Amino acid sequence: MGFNSNINTILGSSDYLEFLRGKEASLLLSLSTTKTLDIKGITQAGVPGLIHLTPTLDSEFVCSGEVRSLENLAETPKGVPTPALITRAVHVLKPFKNIELLDLGMSQKPELDFFKIHEFDLKPSEAIHKGAQINAMDVFQKGVEFGKSYECKDDYIILGESVPAGTTTAYATTLAIGYNCDGKFSSSFKDVPNSIKNQTIQEALDNIKDGDDLFEKIGKVADNMLIFNAGFVLGNSSTNTKLILAGGTQMAAVLLLANAIVKYMGGELDSSNLALCTTKWLNEDEHSNIKGLLELLDFPINAYSANFDFEKSEHPALKLYDKGEAKEGVGAGGALCYGLINGLNGEQIIKEVENFLG
């Protein structure tokens, strides 16, 4: 089970999180849009027809407790509310010292005052079956520079993401850079729309030519978040700041991409300050295998899942999480681990999430 009943150690040692108990965290949210989300039926991460707004709405809600660019909180057609609720609930009960946003190509800026939004002059990327058309080297270098130069005002960084259709681009990217990851990627759906997803990924991979180098390949199949955060991981590794990747298979893909780039460039990655935190729903998801993905890395990684679910909730929309209809996103797993090592319990978090839903 791990070092307490609240947190399960997937890989590595429990000491990394134990060391962070009681320390203060900055939450960074990386937000981007890939036009892959426009493919009918590929994702349910948001409001149909307005899925491109999901990163905007998620960041507004985590920061302010309100959705401002739309009248209602983003939820899937089946009524599953965004995991931003969980991250916000933890923040209300045990606030992150700082929340900052990384605009990695959103279709619309969040309506927020006072919160720092880092701009990188990135546009939403194209759909991957049309070739994502990303200048991957440029995005990667921006990530490295930011990772090196970002001054964390707190003890450590929790890095989350909101990228609708991001599991599809993550899967395509991981295949494109040569990993055998069949069956290891999750989806926002319980019943994964494999035929649509697989066709999209196959069409994306078909755009890769024999002579393409690593950056040309990922420029065709990835999204800005994956490439930027792989750079951020490498840049941050030259500092002494502990970094938690808060997410599931997409954040595993960030690590695999960082791994591939380091090998490609003939370097090494010191991963001692690095960890991944995810949710129980993702860790126990029968359609994916987060542990298997992380075991493909050439460097050791500490990875954890928060033992949190909505079993004790009466709210029907939240019960859908326990049925596998949503699993992770917007830093939920990292937020939960942060809350649980800092004295929160599941009942408190559930109650706060239920408050948002009324």
C-alpha cells in the first residue's frame, strides 16, 4: 500500500513525498489546445462544441472558484464535472502558496486578474492527422529556458496540465519516438473510443517520413504541452528544485519524451528531484498502465497515486469518476497527494467538491 493508507507508491521510494510533508508548493498549470480535439468523438474533456475552452475554464476555476468564459462549469456529455473541482477543493482547504499559468497555445485567455500568466508566443497546434505543424525545437527550447530560469518561490513545484485530446497526442508521440506502449494509454472515456483514436494516431504516424529526426517527428504528432514540459523537466533538472508532474499517462509521455531527447542529444538526466503523482482512478484503470509506461524510462522515477475516490459521496455526477468516466487532469493527482501529506482527509475533500456542485 505504501507509507500511509492515503498514498500508494507506484514506483520508487516513499521518502520523496515524506520529505515534502509540511512544505509549501507552487502549482503551475500548463494549458494548451490541439485541434485534434475537433475530431468527432475523440475526447469528452469538456462541453461539446466548446472543448477548445476547457483549459481556459479549468484555469479560471482552479484560480478563482468561478468559470468566467462560459456560464457553466465544464462537464462531459455524461455529466462528469472537470477534475479542476478536485484541484480547487484542495487549494481551498490547504492552499498552494502560489498558482501560475503557462499559456502554451490556448484558444482563449482566461479572465483572471493578479494571477501570473506566462506567455511563450505559442498558437494552438494543428490536428495530428493533418500533421501538428509544431516547430518542436523552438517549443522545446522555450521549455528548457523556462525550466532553468523559473525561480520557485516555494519549496517545490507541482506541474499540472489541461489539454483536451491530450491522451491521443501523447500516445501518438510515444509511438513516434519508438516506445512500445500499446494498451498503456488512458482516455477521458470509460469505454475508450479506440477505433477513432487508433485511426487518428495511424494517420498521424503516416505523416512521418523515413529521414525525419526526433524533433521533426514530434513536430508532426505531439502537442505544445508535451514538448514544452519535456524541456521544462530538463531545464529544471539543472536547478535544485523538486518537481512533481501532476498527471497520468500524458505526464508519463512528457517523461518518455524527455528521456528520448536526452538520449538523442547524448546527455543524461538526473531525475533525483523528479516525481509523478496521479489519481487512484488512473493508477487502477484497466485500459491503461501508468506503471508500465514509467518502467520504459532509462532513469529511475518516484511515482505515487492518491488513495482517494468518491465512494462516500452521494452526488451522482461524482460517482461517475468511480465508474471510470474521468480519471485525471488539471493537476488533480498531484493536488490530492499534496493535500493528503498535509493533513487533509478524503471526507473533507469530497465535501468541498460537493459544495461546488451545489
